Amino acid sequence: MTHTIPDVNTVALAVTDGMLHFELSLAYEVFGFAPAGVAGPWYDVSVCGPGAVRAGRFGLEPDHGLDRLPRADTVIVPGWADVDEDPPADLVDAVRAAHEAGARVASLCTGAFVLAAAGLLDGRRATTHWAHTRDLAARYPKVQVDPDVLYVDNGSVLTSAGKAAAMDLCLHLVRLDHGSSITNAVARRLVVPPHRDGGQAQFITTPVPAPDKHPLAELFPWVIERLDQPLTVEDLARQARMSSRNLGRHFRLVTGTTPLQWVLTQRIRHAQELLETTDNSVDTIAAATGMGTATTLRRHFNRTVGVPPDRYRRTFRERTRPGPATLEPASPPVPRP
């Protein structure tokens, strides 16, 4: 079923005893508060549960019962603490009913076990925390479990990996509803990267340096300011004052990808913002993003995003009409790695 974004997207956080408080609070932070400078409708968020519940050390008083889930546009199911136990039948039934009513249903971390119990993942690709992917596959053999990704988007059903990957999926939902500029504003408020692709590996075995305290911290904004220019590995290495080999090693450590792939991702993200916020032609956007020609932009954009630039612009504007959230004039957002 195609999910249509209304003027105000109602988001229901489904809770019950045994939920993980980290994913729950994370989702509430993303959807519960509009970032400064955003005009227009934001999300209407409610917490829905069978009554007073415990999430770790915290007690919660839900706004509504689980019977409210089918009335929501988006249902978020946070992580489920004890994956060895079957999730409560009333929660499973309510999540299933919400999906049947047309809601977009997303699980965070081990919330995928709830979606699987409801049958929403049968025949679909899905993920969960890497430590529990084997359990999910064993208990629900109809689910195509992918242990190596941050999140999976099946349209009306979405699943994320564990912990920080839940943030990636929540920001992905905001991006679908409101576009890249708004998502960047949300990410800036939360001091997190605005975009990590869902297909990125769940974890990197080498420790990641603290933000802005790694050898590439000064290089990233330098690149962002020059996306309209041709940039080679040698250019980046020269600016970073290191060899090309060391540059590649640091990029793998900090971003999980190669220098040129990271630059290409920034060009595509910038192209998305220009398609969303301007009426510039594809040729003009190709020049502004360093793609050179419209043909090159279309090839890379289609390969990365899944649709051509023109269709992306048309679909985005149809989705956000009427009355989407918009950013008040401000300095342009700077994508972070």
C-alpha cells in the first residue's frame, strides 16, 4: 500500500513492559520536536501502551491505549528487551491492525521481533541488532534477515539495526516526509550526522575517533565548499597533508567508505537539496554539484537514489503538497560525514 504523507503526520510510539528506553527516547527526540527555523506542520506524536509500563529503569504513562495505533500514520516500535520471550499478543495485534489500516510501521533495533511476530516481515528483507540477527532468522524463517545493514526500507514496513542505527532510520523517515534540508536541521539540533546510507555496514571493527577530533575534521568542510569543482584523491590528500594511501585509510576509519565514494555521496545529497528547494534545471544542478553534465548526474543519481532527478523532484513536491514543513531563510546546512 502506498503511504501518503498528510498535512500533519501522526506518529504513535508503541510501548509495553520490556521496551528499551534508548530507542524510545531517541524516536521521541526526532519526531517530538521541530528544529528551530522550521515553519509549517510537524509531527503529532503520542505514546501508546496498555497502561503504565516500565522501560528499563523508567516508568511511562502512555497518552493512549494500543487501540490508537491503527489511527496513526506512522507507528514506531522501539527495541524489545528480551528477544527470547514472545512479545505481548495485544502489542502484536495492534501493530498488525495498524499496518492493515495503512500505517507506515517501523521497528528500531529488536523491535523487529514484534513486526516479525505480527507477520509484517514475511517474505520481506529486514534487519535488527547484529547480535540478534541469527535469532530473528531462526525464529521467523520467512523473514529475509540482512545482518550487514543499518536499516531496510520496504515502503510501508521499515526495520533498523541496533542503537545508533535507530537514529539513522528515524532521520530517513524525516527525509522521506520533509526532504534533506529539514533533515539536516534536525540532525544539527541533535548533533548527529544527517545521513548514513541504509546499506552501510552495522559496525566497523576499528574504533572511530571522536567527532571533529580526527585527521579529516578540517578536510570535510573544505570539500563541501567545493562540490562544484572536480576533486581527485590527490587533491584531497594534498589538502589533508597526507599521502593518498593514508587518506584512504583515514576515510575508511572515519566514514567506512573511500574518499571518492564519500565525495560522490555529498554531491548526490547536495543535488537532492537543490532539486527540493530550487527550480534550477538538471544541467544547472549538475554544474553546481560538480557532476559536469546532466547525463552524468542522472546516471549517478539514478544509481544512488533509485529514480532520475526529474522524477525525484516531482515526487518530492507531490508528497509535500500542501503545507510541508519548510526552513526559514538561514545559512545553508553543511552535511557532515
